[in-house]
Amino acid sequence: MSMAGNLRKVTSLGKAGGLRRVARLARRRRRVDLSHPARSPLGSSVVNCVSYRDGRRVPGGGDLVETVERVRKHGDGFVWLGLHEPTDLEFADIAELFELHPLAVEDAIEAHQRPKLERYDETLFAVFKTVCYVEHEELTATSEVVNTGEIMVFTGHDFVITVRHGRHGSLGPLREELEADPEQLSKGPAAVLHALADHVVDEYLSVTDSVQGDLDQVETDVFAEAGARVDPGRIYQLKRELLELKRAVAPLARPLEELATRPIRVVDPEIQAYFRDVTDHLLRVKDQIASFDELLNSILQAHLAQVTVAQNEDMRKITAWAALVAVPTMVCGVYGMNFDHMPELHWQFGYPLVIGVIAVACLTLYRGFRRNGWL
């Protein structure tokens, strides 16, 4: 019998009896390690499937049904199932086994959700936006600064299901950190949910520190001597990337506040204190992003003002030189009209006098413009 058929039988036979029967059927098959995506019987989206008891990893095979049956048989511990970009078919049997709400399942598969927290009976569904800083040698008008992904978390009494979207944000290191702290992990699925939230917000802090470097570089370039020549597209691109970071961070404040203050069955009151700490860190990130946004607005306005000043400087120089050229043009235009009776037309020193008048007038204008900073 296929794994899909086994899982569908679970609901028809009842939780306890169905799981025991499916477990017996599963033992007839060769065990398969779910931690290896290419060999996963549930599809390539399964990253890992581990059970924990008293904060410690329970050794054993990676079969999902057997793992769930073992946890529910003992009545303590929980299962942590990790998925990466599952398809509808791959997630269908998992959703049926854990009795996940169809709306939450749809959100987890489709992704592109806002950070949120929803309750479905005894299950919490949380969405976190993950971010990472994209390294680049120099910020340009087309540089990608921030890359985003998503982590969806189903949290129940005896299970945690993480669904990750995007190429970054691997949860392997986080799992290792939690396993190194059995006391915290023994507090159940809520401890994993807190660790995920803390991990995501810590990444926000890291990204904002990196964006600070780009912002400082743009600010230095704009207020340098040749600041008017800075490409405004760089400032605009950084502002767009900052807006993407803001869309990931800002909506998370309300879900974290609910986790930190409102009573929730699957979240132990002791864990709520940890969520308050995560909320404080998130507020710090929000304040940093708000200050970055204001500073970028000021930098953009300053750059536009510099461009205007530079254009005014050019116009004053052009005007000054036009005034200097106008003097000989006017005099030569008068004497080029070829009238018979013109003052000093046949005088021997008439030409040198006119040249001298032109030179003196131009020199006077030149010195005046230089004194006023026009040239």
C-alpha cells in the first residue's frame, strides 16, 4: 500500500487505532530516511522529520507515520517536520495526518503571504518573512540589496511543521542550536516557534546593519565635492530595497504582540516572556528602518538641491561670458553699419580707441563677475 493510502486510512480508523495499524503496515516496508530529500517517500520537499522527548532527540527511523504514532503513544514529546516548497500533492497527506485547516494549507503552499498569526482550533499558523543581504561590490541603480523568503509554521500540541520558501533561511543551524539546549527544547513546540521568530528577527538586525553600510556610502558620495554627479538611481534603488525590507518587518509586530500577551493554549506562559524579548528586538529594527527612510529622503532632497545649485552655477557662468561677449559685439555691430558720417570714422586713432574701450569694458565686467563668484 502506498504512503498516501496509509495516511488516508488514518482518519477513517480513528487516531489511535489507525496510527497503530498504519505503523504495522509501515514496518513491513524498508525504512527510508526522510532527512535525505531525494529518498523521501513523501516527496522531495521533506527536509527532515525528527521527534523530541524531554528536550532530546529520539533516535529511530525517519518514517513520518511511525514517528507520529510513537509520540502519541507515549503521550509526551513532539514531532518536528521540515518542508521546503512542497507541492499540493506532497502536502495533502501531511495535512490530513495532522488535521491542518485547508486555508492554512493553501497559504503554506502558495506562499507570498504577509507575516501573520492565525488560530485554527488547537493549531497555530504563523507566517514569517525571511530576509538576507545580497553582497555587492558597489551599489548601482540596479543592485539587489535585500532578498526575501518565507517560513510558515504549524504549531500543535505535539507537532511543529515548518514550510520554507526561498533559497536562503535554512533552519539546519537553528535545529542544532535548539538540540544543544534540551532545557529550552523540553518546553515543547512553542519553544521551536519562539526560536524561529527569534532567528528571523535576528536576521532582520543583521540585514539592517549591512544596509547601514550602503546608506553611509551613499551619504558620503552625495556630500562629496562632486556630489551633484552622483547617480540618483542609486538612492532610489536603495530606497526601494528598504521598502521591501519594511514590508517584511512591519506586519510582524502584531503577531508577535499576540504571542507575547494573549493566552494561547499551545504557547506556555513561560514562553510568552521570550516572545516579549523578540518583540523588543523587532521594534528596534522598525525604528532603524524608519530612520533609514527619513535619512534617504533627506539625502535625496540634498542631492536634488546640489543638482539645482550646480545648474545655477553653470547658468551664471554662461550669463557672465555672454555679457562679456556682448560688449565687443555691440561696438563692432555699430561700426559695421557702413554709414558715411560716423564719429571718428576717419580719425587715425579711432580704431585703437575703440579696441581700448572694448578691452576696458570687458576687463571691468570680468573683474566684477569674478568678485561676485560668477566666474
